[in-house]
Amino acid sequence: SQTSFESRPEFTEPEILRTNLAAVILQMAQARLGAITDFPLVEAPDRSRINDGIRLLDELGALKPGHRDAPRLTKIGHQLARVPLDPR
């Protein structure tokens, strides 16, 4: 209805601001693009969402220890990066 249409936001919130970032971080690490916080994104995600994605990848054993700012992948991380699915 017209009322429903008019109540909707003018623009959809960018996907990077509303989804889990583990897959994005995994792909960026695979491509060795450095820290997601340094990457020139049009809409930068909240730091807590970045930390959540890094934490998940840590729990899965996908990241080498000591590289939180510029994640480096383990053997498992490289295998996960080849699969076009959410790492969970």
C-alpha cells in the first residue's frame, strides 16, 4: 500500500553494515589487502563487527596468531577462502 511504501527508508542499508564480516575478512586476507580498517570502503563497518568477524575466524583456526590488524591465513583459512560460503 501507499502507506507501507512511504514508511520504508529511502535507501537500503549497505550490506557491509548489516552482515557478518568473517567472509569479507577471509577474502581480504586471502588477497593480502591488509587491515579492513585501513581499506578505503565507502561505508566503513563498526569496529565491533570487524572484531566479531576476526573472533569467528580465530575460533575456526583460520587466522595465524598475532596478526589481528592485517590478518594472515592458516592452511585452514586458505581452504575456507576457496569455498564461496559463509565460514560458519
